[in-house]
Amino acid sequence: MVNIDNLAAMNNLNKNKSFLGHLIWYSVGKNLIKVEDLENYLINAGLGKEWMPKKIRSSDAFRRATKEVERKRPTSQPTVYENVLVREVYSNQKEIQRNVVIETVDQQGKSLTYATQSAVINLDKRNDSITFTADNDTIKEICGEAETKFTLYKNHYSAQQLRVMVGKILGLLAPTPLRKSGGVWFVPTAKDRELNQFFNFINTLENSEAYKVPVINTNDNKNMVTKKIYEHFQSLLHDCQNKPNLSKAEIKSLINEANRYIADYRNYKTIVSNENEALERVIMDVRKEVSAILMDIND
């Protein structure tokens, strides 16, 4: 386990001391962010709008909004409940239809009745608009709620989309994880400019924060960073050697990660001052495994 107090220059910083890099950690809040705001934050931080997530599709916003109005509600009978469900009827290039289904169940979950068209909600993909018809005012309110959510989601990215994007930007920093569970990384001084951009961006986001602590250039700290680099390459090698257990998407992600860490290693050459045969060997083994995987894919 990494002792952060030993790694970091926490006290008595000496201006004459050089630094290996920084320890960093951050958190991204659980909030929606408007498309235009996200683009401006990226540009103002110096990162550029090329980091923007994929454009929000109206169909995705529609499905998310209608899914979120599902609920369980009581009836006049204490042992009977209603499940408000949404089921997709059809989808094509022009529109999507989803029906609000009311399922009446008893306390054991046994279905008593099943009304398949309590409401019909349509998305017109051509103009990104919703229309609906409903059996009664209560169901109409539920449809109105879905419409409100749809308007919100088609103009805002979710917290999950934001976290995925931030995770990709983190890759700019040539980070080395210090804990197997993640959450704390070492970033070498060669990436100070990108690190400042990253921090400027994170700290403009609502309910989000990022922290960094400089790491003094000492032999002990060099050895610790070298050890963590070695452990991470060992983990990559293990994953490469166990590729039969991975999906195609996971294999693609693994190849990209391995290639990125191999390329990033150049930023650590001044930290790993002495030739570390074990580290060089494991990096070579990862290279060979990646090449073998690519040959298998291309065959």
C-alpha cells in the first residue's frame, strides 16, 4: 500500500528541491451539464472542444426520459398495487413509439390485470419532438413528466457521460495509478501543462474538485514511482495473457491502454534513472502480447 505522506512534499517545501511530479485525485459531481456550458469550459481550460462526448441523440434522451417515469403506486385496495411500465412498440428512422402499460399486481407480485395502451408516447426524430395520448389525467401527468425530462436530457449531458469524458482526458497526463482500486495517480513533471489544464477544467464543474500534491525528487520516491509503474505493466501483461476471457470491446480497450502506457513511459525516463531490467522486460513482454493480439485480430 502506498504511503502518500512518504511520497508527497507535504511539509517544509524547499524551493531548491526539484520535483518528480504530482499526486492527484479528483471527483466529479452527480449533476447534469448543459451542452454549451461543457464546450465553453473545455475551451476556456485550454483543452478544446474535441473532448466533447458524442452528440446527444434524441432517441437516447427519449428512452431515458420515458424509462424514468416508471413507478409503483398504491390503489384503493391495500393489497393491490399498480406498476406503471413503459414498453417500446416500434422504432424506425423517423419515429419511436413507446406505450405506458399499467400492470395491476397483488402483494405477492402476481399480475391481476395488464392494460397495454394506457398512454402512447411518440418521438418524431425529424424535429426532436414528443406527442402523446393518455387515458386519464393521472397518466397524462406522467406523460407530461416524460416530456419535461426529454427536453432536459436532449440538451444536457449526464454525470456518467461527464465522468467517462474526464477519464479520457486523464489519459493526457501519463498517469500511473498508485492504488489498485484507483482514485490516486502520479503524474510526471513532463505533463505539468496538461495537468494545469485538467485542473482548471475540473474546478469549473459544479460539485466537482481536484487536488494535487508535489512529489520531491528523492531516491525513495523514485523507487516508489518505479515500483508502481512496474506493477501497472504487470497488470496489463496479465490482462493481455488472459484475453480469451475478454469481449471484443474489452480487448480493443486493453490494446489502447497498453499502447498508451508504452508511449507514456518516455515521460518517466528521468525518474527511472537507472536501467531497471525487470521494468524494461515487462514492457517488452506487453509489447509482444499486444502484437500477438493484433495479429490474431487481423487473421
